[in-house]
Amino acid sequence: MTLKSVTEDKLTSLVSDFWEQHVKTEDFQSIFIGKEKGHKIADYVDEKTTELISKHFSISFETNKRGQKKARSMGDLWIWDNGIYNPVNIKAGEADKNGQPNLVSLNKIIKFLLESRIDSYHLIIIKLREGELEKNRKIQPIIYVCDLLENLEYATFDAGPGQLMLKEKQFYSNFHQKSKVKNLTIEDKLQACIDKLEDGNKRLILNREKAINKIRQKYHNHIKLDITLQQKSLNLGKSEKI
């Protein structure tokens, strides 16, 4: 019941065509300047892409008890397709700057899968690359659309904050070869998520044990305060009489 592959293709084409043209506008070019532009464009791209999709698909949003749109939701929007609403997370940033951005709470994904609320979690990623063309500024949009739950090998999990994070370098390098729909069952996706959760929790326990052992070692080696070390490590400088 996940987004049909034809819908994924339509989304990819729709978003690509829009941003190919919109990056040429003065409105966008005025934002895509200076330092930290990746952060500046995130909300802008999210808003414009959501507005675009709403014109071509039936969409909805998570709301609170007052009927107001939630500030924090599993999906930036939910697209109606194949008999259900499908959560979609829109991400944007500069191309060739790879990291591990947060995607979604793994516990929430597992909860929603177990409660039959979702069977997919789609990403629409807009990466922007700046270059030169005939001495004019050119910005090239690169679009990625896929079900994260079909591509969990490109996500890592930190049990501390509880977030799934995208391994961008591996994902972008292999996207066209390995990110196509794999037709995994809900059970397959749920098992992969549980495996991620179990592995992350084991690593968290080991890391905390290592941290405690370091504290114990320092405790056993501690004899007395070293004033010289204190001044040096804290950059206290010379004492002043009050």
C-alpha cells in the first residue's frame, strides 16, 4: 500500500521540473547567497515543495486537538496514494556537503508500523549545486525520492537522541543503483527497524560502560589537586587580590 512506483516517478519529475526553473528566479537567488545558505534554504524549499505537491496530489497534515497543524510531525506532509496517506519528509541542502542529518524517530516509526498507521516513510531530498555556465551563475537542483524503509542500509541510528540519520555520502553514491522499490513487506521493514533499534541500544550501553570505566580509572588515580594543572587547563591566569 506504499506509494506506487509511478507516483514516485511523478513526484521526481514534478519536483525536478519545478526546481530547474525556480532556482533561476531572483526570489531564490537572493536566498542562496552567503554563509550557512544550506540552513537558510531549508524552510524555503520545504514550503515551496509542499505548495507544489498540494496542487497535484491530495495531501494532509497532522493536527493537534484544536485542528491546528502540528509544528512537529512525522511527515512534512502526507500524500494520499494507493488507498492510504503516506508520510513524506522533505529535506534540502547544498550538494557535495555530506553529513548525517536527522530524519525521524526510530521508535515512532516502529510504533506506527506496529499500529498499522503507516507502511512507508518517504524522503524527498532537494540538493543544490552551484556552478558557472557561460560566465553566469548557475544552480543545479538534484532530486531524490525514495522510501527510507526500503533503504535502511543508508541510515544509521543513535540510541541517545533516538533518531535515524541519513548516511549521505553512501546514499547519494548508490542512489540510482540501489534505491529503487524493493517491494519489501511490512514485516520485512519492521524487522529491519527492530534490528536497527537493537544494534543501537547495544552500542549505547557499551559506550556508556566505557565512559563509566574512564571515570572510575580517573577516580582511582586521583590523589590531590594540582594547582598548576588547574590554572593551565582552565586558563585562570594570575590570581588577583580582592
